[in-house]
Amino acid sequence: MATNQAERIPIEVFPVLPAAPSSVAVQSVLTGEVPGVATDLITIGGPAQFRDSGDLNHEVVWLFIGGPAAIHTRSLDYEVTEETIARAPLGWAWSIEVGAGQTLRAIRIRKELSIEDRGELAKFAENNAAPWIRRFSECPSYTEAIKSRETVSRTLLPENVVPRMAVGTVKATGPDRVGRHKHPMLEQYFIGLQGNDATVSADAVNIRFPELSILHIPLGSMHGTEVPAEKRLYYVWLDFFATKEDQEWLTMHNPIHGK
């Protein structure tokens, strides 16, 4: 458990230039920041295809943050656009195809499975029967005490789909903020989406949090996010819990039923 004040907020900004035609680039980001988690920026310049082989030791979650693509897995085909989350059932291989003249940017998160995780997968077998593919805008919304009424929060990947992991979004127009808080029971990444232009603080450290970037909230730090007037706050949060019991943190999210 982290007890020292944060000395820095690790952050990487993604390139925004169009990819070269018929190219696939895999770039590791925030390497080694969270134990058991590997994160890559995948950039595909069409026409090209990227194949992700099935892996029985890692859960794989994709966040499509720019450009259209087609996903093929077994006998299933999906058309996806930017701001889509996708997760294949454990061990399924799939390919991502990008058309001519298009550039796709996606974040691939690979999370190592523990023995306990495998037990949890068996308890929720229905969540491993088919791909999980959702547009961000179609995901259920929730409220939280540390956020204003104007803030729109959504759950992209609820608990028990991927063991000890959850994903969501936060969206607001400034002036607004996510109140400072801490959670020593989970590691957390933020990914800035299109138009995001905010400030993240962790203990005594403050950094600019731009669009198309990824940062790691220092474990156990008192942190928050603030966006000034006429600016936009729009990011994905990814929670990685130390234990199954630590997912109790998610009860702070109050679902907005019927939306």
C-alpha cells in the first residue's frame, strides 16, 4: 500500500499524425506501471489487418479511440467506430481490419490472470460466452458523490466480466471537477479522449491532461481532476483491483436506471 506522497504522475501522449498506408504499429505505453498489466497503443493504417491470437493466460480488452474498423472472430463479424470497447472471450483469437485511407488507433490492455481470477471466471461463465462490444454512448450511466450533477459518467465494463477490472468514462464541460479522493486498494489509468483538456492532481503534483494521452494515478495518492470554463473533460478510467473484495469500491457508483 502506498503511503508516500506522489512525486510524479506518469503520462504518455499519443501521436496524432495519420499512419502510413498498409502499416501496423504496436507501441507499449506506461510499461511496468501496474503489475500484471501490459498496455499497447495499436495504430493501423489501411488497408491492413492486425491479428490478435487467443491467450488463455491473459484477459484482453480493446478501447477503440479513433477511426473505423471491422472485427472478425470465429464466425462473428462486427463493424466498430471510435469510442467503442471490445473484449473477446478468454482464448478467442480475432482480427481487426482497417480499410484504405483510414487510420485506426486503439488501446489494447492485457491483464494477467491469477488462480483466483480463473475461479471467478467459472462463477460468471455467461460473461465468457460471447464478445463484449459496446459504444461508449450506449453504456449505462451512474452518479457519484465526488462529481457534480452536470458530469456524465458511464460504465463501459462492469465488474465480473474481467476479474478484478472495471472500465468507465467521465464527461463534463468546464468549469467542473472530480473531487479529490484516494483508493489504495486499486490501480488506475486515465485515457484522455478527443477534446479532453483538463488538469489532474495527485497529492502535491499537478499536470496538464490533454486529449489522446494515458496516465497512471499514483497508488494511494489523494487525487482529482479539474476542467476550466469552456474546456472539456472527457476520459476513460480503468480500475485494476488488488482483490475480489476490493471491488466493493464500485458500490459508490449509483446507477441511473432507465437510461
